[in-house]
Amino acid sequence: GSAGGEDGAAVVVGGGWAAFGAAESLSRNGFGANVTLLDAAPTPGGVAGTAASGGAKIELGIKGCWRHYRNVERMLEELGLPAASRYGPFSETAFYSPRGLEVVAPVLGECEPRLPAPLGPLAYTADRFTDLPYEDRLTAFPLMRALIEFDLDDDTYASYDRMSFEQLCRSAGVSETLYSTFLRPVLVALMFAPPRELSAAAALAVLSNYVLMHQSDFDVRWPTRAPSEVFERWAGRLRERGVGVRGGAPVKRVLTEGRGSDARTVGVELLSGEVIHASAVVLAAGASALPRIVEASDGLCGVPGLRGVGELQTSAVVAARFTKDGAAAPLPYPANVFGGLGGDIAGTFFDIGVLTGAAEAGRVVEVDTYNAADLVGRTDEELLAEARRALALADKRWANAAYEVGSARIARAGSAATHFQPGSHSHTPAMRPRGAPLGVYVAGDLVKQGPAERDAHRGARGLSQEKALVTGIAAGGGAATDVLGVKALTLAPLAVEDDEPHIEALKDAARTARAAGLRLPL
């Protein structure tokens, strides 16, 4: 648990992948048992939402494990919960619009031969689009220049961040059909926000990570077991090491002493008034809690690198799960992305029985709706009707009000994830916020993800569990280095797979061209 003195003790604020990654890293990189994780939620790492009917818990949002999640896979292996035991096989993903089925993405890692980026996804989906002409698909190619150059340096990243991805698509000549039937729903599903409200830099980072830089990056497998089981096991392992893991412990403020370059962290104060002394504090509580803590902390509210956190926005998510009575209604594909049903809402729907093997196909289905701020305040009946509209894209029977669906449960999260709106790069904090007292770190999906912060995100970007975990591990390592003077870290994050040689060559050419005041023609 917490140490009585300040030196050699650390506190982590939060309860998700970033917080647990930070606690793991702090403990293994020199702080030992003198680490305390404090989560405002009753159970750290527990479910994000409680179902409305019957009080039964459901995990809000089905989160997949992509092939490039190297740090998540390593952590699961170390916990004795290997990914193969927690996730099903890599599976195809179907994309639906109001026109019906648009495309079924294959498992690209199993397609031979492996083609140079970005040709694999283009070649191996070529015959799978049902109604998107080649000429529309080819209008994506002008985006290649942006994908090559957007993160060459921090100034370029910031310039792309100031425009929306919709503006970028319009200026690049991307066709309206490609944009509305594919790019928009994919980005809402990956980033919980529509392209017109999404930083072009953040969108490009995610598209390069998940779709384009390596043929198999878009491959995903879906959970067969509840995510909370991972955190239960992890909390047990941390406690065995002497680490304090506490739920129901909201933090009010960070305590510091000294001024200017002599300022340093001395601990945290909980809302209860309890003080825990520490020489390192990792703030991993997310974009809605972080501003409150910063504002209440005398030593943080004036820090240049934390001044903008109050400007960060968050996105809402709604989940609805149906358990069908009578005849089951199997979906054509167990994992699906949808968009175009109204406004800028999009989402995913799943055949939970097929994914988990716990029920027959079509018996339990879930719809997760993203960018759902307009839905969160609606009645349960209205939310269930919206979920049925999404399922009706794959099976028209769901649109019939008389169709018997059995029981249903709903979960809402008004602040589910960071919203990377245009200009947000200037508001997001670095892992070591500029001007912060010694010993203050930030971890989570809100950490800056430009090229200057490569050591913090190691190429893992977006709203992923991978980025959260990587930044948590990196923050723990940073504290060990800065506060304890540790020279060689025991646990450090794994970087994403290197760019393929031709992509790296294009980036080198772009850097040379920019240095000469030119732009790379693509």
C-alpha cells in the first residue's frame, strides 16, 4: 500500500488499462510495494455500465483485440490469461449502410501473398464491395500523401490537427459515396466521433494504425469472456506484490511543494480528506475527471502543459443487449459496423452467442452506438427502437414492432472516451506535461499522440486499450527514471511494427522535400 514518507512511493489515479499499466510499471521498475492505485469507481477495472432492467451488470461496449495490440497480448500472457483463451479467432467484419451490406472485410493476415502497404486491404477487398464502384474507391489515393506526411514532425501534425478529416477528404477529392458509406462509419466506430468533428491528424493516425500501414493491421478478434476478469486477476497480482488497489477512492487534488523548476509532487488528497504521500503521481483518470483534479490542485492549475485539459471534449456511447425468446435469429455475420441511420451516429452490432460460445447463434445480440450524445437522455424504449433499426440492416425482421425479442438491457456512458476534435492536439497533455512539477505524469487515450511524444505512445494511437496500456507503462517508467534515478527499466512498452521499407523511403523523401521547401508529389 502507500508509504508513510514521500520518497520512493507512487500513486496512480484511475482504474482502466492506463492505470493498471502504470501501477504494473511502477511496481516492477523500482517502486515495489510502495504503489497505490486509487479509482473512483467501486471496483477498479469493473464494468463501465449497469443495465437498466434487473440491475444485472453488462460490460459497456464490446472491445476487440487487434492484431497489432502487442502490449495487450504480452500483458495477458503475463497474467496467465493468454489472448487465445480470452478472444475468439480473427474474424471477418461486415459493413452495413441503409443500402444494405456494403462490404465484408476478410482476415487480411491470412491472405497470401502479403502485399506492400496499402495494397493489401485494397486488393483483398476488391471483389467484396457489393455496390461501391472502383472509381469511388480510387478517390482514396490522394489521401496517401497526407498519410505519409502528417506526422513527419510536430508542426506538420499540428497543422493537420487544426483541420477536420471531412475538410481533408473534400480537398483531396474523396468521393461522397466512399466517404459516407465507408470512411465515416469506420471512423465513428474507431474514434466515437464523425469526420467533420474529428481532427484530420487523429483520423490519419488511426487509419494508418488500423487499416493501411501493414496488411494485417485491421484484423480483429472479439472477446469470449468479460473484460472485468482481466482486471480482477491483475488486481490480485498487484496486491500479491504489496501494491494497494482501492476502489471507491476518488482523488480531489494533487499535492505539490516548491515553485518553478524546484516544484515537486508530495502526494494526493482524496475527496474524503485522506492524504497519501508520494513522490510520483500518474493521472490516468480520463478526459472528464482530469480537468477537475487539475483545477483543484494549486500546483497544477497554472502548468502550461495542463492548461488546455478543460477544453477537451468526450464522446457518449449507448449499448443495448437483447436476449431472444422463441426462435433464435442468427445474424449473417457475428461482427458488424453500421452507419447512415441518421445524423452522425454509427456503431457496431454483434452476435454475442457466436463470439463467446455461451449461447446459440442469434440468441444474444448487442448493439453499441457511438457519438451518441443525442441518445443518452432518451428513454429505454427509444434506445431499444434505435438498436433494432441497426439490427434491421442485417435482418429486416428486427424492424417489425411485433417481432418478439424477449428481454433487453441497456447501458449508457455520457463521457466514454476522449473526443479528438480539430485543434485538440494543443489541449491534450503530454505524458510529462510541460512545466509540471517533478513526479507528475498523465496516461491514457488523451495523451498527446504526435511525433514528439513517440516515447509515450510508441506508435499506438486513437482510443485503443493498446494506447492506454502503452502510455501507462511509459508513465511508470518515466517516474522510475526521473524520481528514482533508475537507469535500466525492467518493464518498457513494445513499439508498433516498423513501417515497411517503401513507406519509410517515402517518408524520408517527404522529409527531404519539406527541408527544401517542397511537398512530395503523390
